[in-house]
Amino acid sequence: MDEYKAKAPQAKASPADMEQQRQAQRRVAWLNREFERLSGRRKKAYILTFGCQQNEADSERIAGMCEQMGYEMTNDPQSPDLVVVNTCAIREHAEKKALSQIGGFKHLKENDPGVMIAVCGCMVAQEHRAEQIKHSYPYVDLVFSTGSIHLFPSLLLEKIEHGKRQFRTEPDAYGLAEGMPVRRESTYKAWVSIMYGCNNFCTYCIVPYVRGRERSRKMEEVVREVEELVRDGYRDITLLGQNVNSYGQRDGFGYDFADLVEQIDRIGGDFRLRFMTSHPKDASDKLIDVMARSSHVCHQFHLPLQSGSDRILRAMNRHYDWARYEHVVNYLRQKMPDVTLSTDIIVGFPGETEEDFEQTLRALEQVRYDLVFSFIYSPRRGTPAAKMEEQIPPDVQGARFRRLLEVQNAISLAANEAQVGQTLRVLCEGPSHSDPDVYSGRTEGNKLVLISGRGPEEGTFGTVRITRADPYSLFGEWEG
């Protein structure tokens, strides 16, 4: 890794550090109140988020800081006074899409030089992207990486008061920053980040270089956040980490992820607890035992396989083989026969032969996942896999991808059809986007259910009788 160096995290942001940010928030809020007094309107902030659930959770914290600084949040990208683009670096396509959107905001600055444009997230932790924005997007005012989110208020204040563009793109400005305000998108579903960064260094993945090394929040801080969410009526809570199974391993806490889950399960209330993402090498029998005897933990497990070939798994630096993975699956089904299993698969990794790919298809047939998230391999600049020989031609990748979808769609359809006639408890999510007369909900296994007619209030539980299924959804009728 010549271009990127993954840094060990620095010390946790101190109370003095966080107080400095609160002071900056108060100063910006005062400036915005003065603007409103003189202009008769309140400043607005717009956040555009790309990428994973961790990015969504980061954006909720950015939105919380925006509100503390006196901004009104808006979904209209044409009228904001502050734009924040939270970027992803997992694939080249995501970066190009983000850069296109950033380019599209140039007119805002041309129409009103007072508009502030900020770019943050994983993409800008890459030196070449940060330099590209610095030189090719001169209208961007602030650039900060995931490790510097808590510094957003002071960076914004510095730009407002002194006019100098602000760049803070180190992957790990601090190990952890507690106490940031949060403005959650949902009133009943919540993300709770329990750790940041990754130590695994899979050869295809950029995450350790843009999010830094693993660092975990303390159990009492996580439990306190979940308790507050349950008190506020949240019904579906997901613990987030690049590899939740390694929670606390490098921090010397004396407890692990299974202990954290068990502690959260003791919280009273009617809520579901989920987590993602798990790494097979660290998925312990202890964790599965905790899940099996819990009151709140969903019988759902996302367990990325990536490839069914041991040879390709070694090339990916995944640190497990098919035998280890198979043990985890078997133990899950032994302890929770009703568990819903999903996975990630990469098709066309460098050097993947037809036999390697056939082993992946055999893995799908053997495990019989409820849902598979499949991706065609694309090189990420700075990762070892991008330099590997035997890159697979796009036409071969595409053909294999289509074959994999065909196999998995048949498996998913069979799994969903097995639930026809059952009555399931679902969390109502309100009218579907495509048809206001159809309501959507989620099962404990996180399967989408489309239900005819008005159901219970959004964010509450109801029971649904499943009447039919397709590979991606269940369909049903309300029973209560």
C-alpha cells in the first residue's frame, strides 16, 4: 500500500475538545440568528448521503450539528444555504456519482457566494480525491473525512469568519468522539454505531484506509444510547460496525460483542435489536448462544461469504475457509432453526476460475440464503487486488453475475414461498413508495412485506397473513 497508510487511532476526543466544538456551534447559531433577524428567513441545510448505513449514521450526526447551529433541514437541493455531500469510496462508480453531484452544486455558489458547500466521508480520505476537490472544485468550502466529523462546527466557523477553505482529511483525527447531537431520519428505526474502522485489510477493500483502524465505544455509552432510543419509542435498532464481531478486541475492555448484545437485551421494552456487519472469522458460538436465548435480538444474521472458493478467500485475505464458514452457518441453524440468513458475494475477483465460481454457486445451493447482495468486482485504487494479475474480463464477470442471480433468485423464491400461509409480526413502515394503497412492513428477519390496504400506524407492530411471495418480497393481508 504505497498510496495509503492506515493509521492507528489517536486519543479519544477530550471533554475540552468537544466543548470547543459546542462553542463553535453556539457561535454559528448566533450568526444564523442575526441573519434571520436581518433577512426575515432562516438558513437551510441540505445533506446528500452516499454509501452504507455507517454513512447514514454519520449524516444523522452532521444533521444534528446543523440543527444545533441554527439551520433548518431541507430536502430541496435547490434552495439551501449549506450543502453537505457525504461520500462513499467502496466502488469507483460511487465516487464518480458523488463528484458529479458536487459539480452540480456549482451553480448555487454562482447564484449566491454566501452558500457554503462541504464534502465529507470516505472518498475525501483518499489523498488523490482530496487534491482533486481542492484544485478542480474551488467552490467547495470544507472537506473533512469520517474521523473529523466532530470538527465540523469549528471548520465551518473558521470558513465563515476568515474565508479560508478548510481541509481536514486524515482518516483518524481522533479515535472516538462522544456527545455529538443526532437528528435521526426515522422516529422508529435507528442506527447505533458501536465501533469505527477496520483491521481486516481484505485485499479488495478500501475501508481500513479511509476509516482507519478499529476503535470501539465503551459498553456503558452504547447501552445508554439504546436505552434513550427505547424510551423515545424506537422499535427497530441496529448496531453498526465494519466488523461488529471484533468489538472491543483491541481496546482491553474485558468484554466482547456477545456481552454487549446480552446487556442491551436486558433493556425493557418492545423493540427489535439487529447488528451488522459480521465477519465469519470472529462470529462466535457465544454470540449465537446469546441470540438464541434473547428476548429482543432478531433471528437474522448477515454473514458475508464473498466467495465459496478457499483459494479465492486466501487471495482476498479473508482469514477463514469454507469449513469455518460452514460451522457458523450450521451452529446458527442448530440454535435458531428460523434464522434468516443473508450474505455478500463478489463475482469476478482477480484470478477467479470457472471452478472457483462453481464453488460459490455450490455454496449458495448448500446454505440456501434468504437474500444475497452480489457485486461484480471492481478495482479500487490503492488496494492490493487492483494490482493483481489475471483481472477478469467484464464480459466474463457479467455472465457469471447473471448466472449467480438466476441461482439465487430461485433459492430466495423458495424460501419466501415457504412462508405463504403463515401469520407474521411486522413493523409497519407506512404506504409504499410505488402505491399509496399498499403498505409496507418488515418481518423479524428483515424481509419486506407488501400489504393491501391501510394498516397500523407507521412505526408500530401488526400481524400479517402471507398470501404470496416473489424472490424479493412477501405479500399479505392485515390481521391485526
